[in-house]
Amino acid sequence: MRKTESKVIGGKTYTCTQLGASQGRAVMVRLARVLGGLSAKDPIVGLLATLNDEDIDYVCKAFAPLSTVELSPGKCPSVVDIFEEHFAGDYTSLFAWLAFCVQVNYGPFLAGLGLKMGELGPQVQANLSSLAQK
């Protein structure tokens, strides 16, 4: 059974349902190269240095249909339906949402490899905020 989890990011509650096995496997293969670039010293810098536009687009398109965001009480559209407007200019939340989706889908698997994906969301927010202040 697919697991669904929720997390508050940027003051909004996001919900992510796991990908099916076939699509999840395909996304994992794509992410394997990216995750190989993570370093213990600064995983966000490694992640951003390794990602390219095609990777980001592919992963966003995979996770967006299985994610919702609560914009107001009772109003929880699918991320795929509001993606462009919702994340416009808010790349901190975008990357925190992606990290959350990766955690929901691959957290236990990656933990077995020694990667702490659960810490990526706060690290994304902190690192992107510090970059924006420079």
C-alpha cells in the first residue's frame, strides 16, 4: 500500500503519496546519479551542482501529480495544477518540497545507504536563504 505523509513547508501543509513501484524505480535510477554527488560536508551544494534542468523537470513532473498543498482550510489542490504560479519566485519551498517527496519515497532505502534525506528540507531552506542574502 502506498504511504502518504504531510509536512509543513513555508507555512503551508504539503501532502505526498508514494509513487508506484515502476515509476518509483525509474525516478530512483534518475536520482542515483544526483544523490551520488551529495557530500556529508554540504549536501545542498552537492545536490545543486549535480542537478541539471532535465533532472529537475523530470522529478517535479513525477512528484507533482501525487502531491497536494493546503492553500487555505479545505482548499488543497494538486501541485501539478498550480505548480507554475505556486512556486514562482519561491525556490526555497520548491526544493524543500522536492526533498520531502524524496524522503517520502526513498527515506528508508537512502537511510540504509547512510544518507539522511530527512534533513535535506531544513538544509535547503537554510542554505538557499543564506545564498539569497549574499
